Amino acid sequence: MRVFLVRHGDADADIPDGLDDEARALTARARLAIPAHFASVSGLIGVPDVMVMSPLVRAVQTATLLAQVLGYEGTLRTTRKLFPDGPVGALETLLAENEGKSVILVGHQPSMGSAAAHFLGMSSFPRPVTPGTVIGIERPADGGAGQLFLYASPGQPVLQALEREPT
């Protein structure tokens, strides 16, 4: 199973009048720049079987841009399991429902970094998960520690492996 963890693009700092943080949208600059970043790694991602996103505006916008770049024509599903403080265990259930598929999860920090560490069998993810970061993990069918095959943070070199923590 291939799992892609994607942190939403850079969001406006201002919260729209009368609304909560959930309504913060991507910046105009992010809406223009993030598709090129996604296009640069689209060959490593391919067209997924499933895309699931947080219902917060900035995650929905990011997922929509990513789907367009990848040519994904399926349903963009939303779940509260991808909220910023969502528990990693909730994502295990979501992945179990999609075993054997290529799944993209679009969410927030700190949950994307925590999920990456969990799926890789690490205590913490050793790289920054900045806005727009894409993390690709190959997970074994037995649910054991996965293998990172993609780490792409905007403006940084793409990595296809990470140094493992000493045990």
C-alpha cells in the first residue's frame, strides 16, 4: 500500500471576519506556486485510488489543486480524522478500509508529521513538514513499519530515502 501524506499549502494568517480558523484559505501565492511543486513530483505519485482530506478550507483547496495536477477524477472525500490534532490511530482505520490502494491524505501539522513517524516506525519524523510537503510511504501488508520513498518540501531537493534512527 502506498500512502501519501500532504500538508496543505501556505495559508493566510488572517481569519475571515465572523469565522473560525477552519475558514482560512490558501494565500494567492500558494494557489499559484503549489501546482508546480506537485507537478514536479507527480511522476513519483501517479494517479491515486483514493484521496481524503481534512474539511478545513486550506486542505480542501490543496487537495483540489493536487487532484487537478495528478488527473485524479474520483471523489475527494473529507474526514475529521485529518484535523490538525487528529489521532494517528484514527488514520489506521481509514487506511485499513483502503488496503492495497494508493491513498493520498491531505491534512495539517502536527498530525501529518506524527502520522509519517508512526507509519515509518519512528519516534518522530526527522524532517520539517512545511506547507505543501509531500511524504510518500510504502506500507507492508502486515502493517509493520513502512519505507519512505518520497519526501518533497517546496523549494528543497526531493529525497527518496531517509536515514533510519539508531535502535
